[in-house]
Amino acid sequence: MDRNDDIEATRAARWLAGADLRPTRQRAALAALLVGDGRDRHVTAEGLHQAAAEAGEGVSLATVYNTLKAFCAAGLMREVTVDGAKSWFDTRTDDHPHYFWEGEGRLSDAPAEDLRIAALPDAPEGTEIASVDVVIRLRDA
């Protein structure tokens, strides 16, 4: 294990410990891929599964899905649904808008400082607004 691997493993372990998640081998491996380099990222379960396979980590696609859901439930990630068929998982958990690049099938952060939402409708009785997701779909002109 080289120095970069040690740094990535340490970041991943801290990230998991911050949410009181038990660092199983699979969680630690996926966490290192997600946050080991210190950068925020947007992933699909399929993309993370492929990255894990390329890194030599033997995890099933079902395990990747379950782990991403556990990370979301623990507050480590947010799920962003672009359309009814595909979800992205974001390591940046603050409220912020996204661009979806239709031609590339890619999700990225959009500048939050430029977004203005003047008002939201009242939530129906007995409910509260949990979040507002803004996905701006882009295509080539």
C-alpha cells in the first residue's frame, strides 16, 4: 500500500466514522472510491460498481446499491433522481442545484449563487417540505 492508498483509506474511514457506520470491507472500499481523493463526485450505482471492479474490489451491483442507500440514510450522500429510471448519488450533501448533461449522461454541480427561488407552495396539511431538488437539463444547441 503506498502513501496515497493510506491517505484515501484514512479519509474513507473518517467519513464512515462521522456517520457511525460500521466500516465493513465493502463500505470501506466504496468509501475510498467516493471520497478518498477529497473531491466531491456524482456517481450512479453502475458507475461505482464498474470503478470498484477496475480497482479489484469484488462487490456485487446489489451491494453497491445497498451501500449507497445506507450512505444516504446516514447523511453521507444525497440521492438525485434525474428521471424516473436513473438515480445519481452525490457526496456533496448541502442544498445545491445540478446540471444534467443529456448528451453525455452526466450530472454536475450548478452554481448555487445564481439560483433564485422566490417562493414555494405550502406543503399539504400534515406534511413538510423535506427538500427541493433542482436539476437543469442541458443539451447541445
